[in-house]
Amino acid sequence: MKNIVMFGALIVTMFLQFSYLKSLKDDTSQLSNSRLTQQELSRTLNLNALKLLPAFGFENILADWIFLNFIQYFGEADTRKITGYSASPLFFDVLIDRDPRFVGSYLYLVNSVSMYAGQPQESIRLMEKGLATMLPTAPDRSYFVWRYKATDEMLFIGDNKAAQESFRTAANWAEQSSDEDAQLTAKLSRQTAAFLETNPNSTPALISGWMNVLSRAIDDNIRQEAIAQIEKLGGEVLLAQDGQVTVRYGRNRCSSAISKGAEVLSVGGCRASSRK
């Protein structure tokens, strides 16, 4: 009975928080910049309050609720053009505190915090906090978080040594996984680490990193940035009518196919894609 009462209190608190946040969603065109700034401050205060809110054993439910609020926040494109994405790191800081093994959320973390908020160091810190609670075999596909971390380290902060270690760890974890894509992931993660060790400025490795960004992109802005970076590095991006993306690069113009929902694992101009 005590847990039921506590759960009811949590639901009421979440409902009040949601109602308050929803009340902030006025038409952006009718709001001044100062009002929008005030809304962002209120959002930050609410998220900080959620960090202190007891979950009464329902951490996963609270994490799901926070994630849904983030999706709503991220989808407010007109408002984000004015206020930016500064709250993204806080959303995931709170979420990871509640459910660090929510692997699916990290896809949004790396996109919103690294790409939109422009804080790759914070993205890496949050992933490290979550990874500290994970094992090679639990949760499923936890090795992908190491790949996300390695890609951010390689592309956005230029720490190739850290990226090498993250790719190697991704390989080690993948080798211990029973997932159908794990062994391919392990092989190609080791290849990327080897490229970075022998040639820190390896173009194939950088293209592979941007291919990973392209495959994990959650909106067109990130896709266009990834394509621009691939082309800048000498790659050619081709889009088929069925949605499959092909990246050609290298002296032999070797192709790598990216299917919808696939994690690209290509290194050094060889074809390899893996269904997520």
C-alpha cells in the first residue's frame, strides 16, 4: 500500500510538471525573445528539480517520461532556432541518473548534445557515466554506446587516442555479445582503431565516422552535415529510391551501403553495414 501511495504521488508530480511545461508551448511567433528565454530558464529549473525528485522505485517510468519530454522539446524546431538546445545535456543528465541502461536514448544524446548543443565533451561525459553501469552483455547492444563515444572523440574533439581505446572496447564488448551484428561490429571496430593508430588523420576512418553520424542521424540537418563532411573528405554520397545510401570513396571507389535503420561499420573503403 505504501508503494502504491508513493507511486500515486510520483504520477501526480509528473502530471503537474507536464502541465506546467505544456503551458509554456505558446505560439513562438507571438513570443518575445525575453519570454522564450524565461521559458528556457523555467525548463532548466524543472529539470533540476527532477534530479532531486524521489522515484520510489519507479526510475524506469520516470526515465521514460523524461525522454518523452525531451522528444517534445527537440521537436519544437521554431523555438529551438531562437533559444538553441542548451537544455539537451540536462535532459540526458537527469535521464541517465534514472536509467543509465536505456541504450536507445543514447542515439538522441549524441545527436542533440554533440551536434545541436555543440557540447561533444559533455556528450562523452554522459556516455561515460552510463557506460560505467553497463556490462558487455547487458543491456543488449551496449557496445554501440562505445562506438558512439569513439565517433564523438574522433570527429568532434580530435582525441584519436581516446577514440582508439573506445573502438577497442566496443570490439571487446561486441565479441562477448550474442547479437547477430556483434562479430562484424567487433571486427570493424578493431579495424578503425588500427587505422587511427597507424594514421591519426586517416581519411577512410574519418569518412567511416561521418557515415556513422549519417546512419544515426535523427533529422535532416544532421544528415546534410554528415553528407557535406563526407564529400569534403572526397567521398561521394548516392541516394537510391528505396532510401539506401551508398558512399563511394578510395582509390578503388569501393562502395559502402547504408540501409535505413542500419549502423554503418565500414572502414578503409570496404563494404559493411549492420541492421540495428
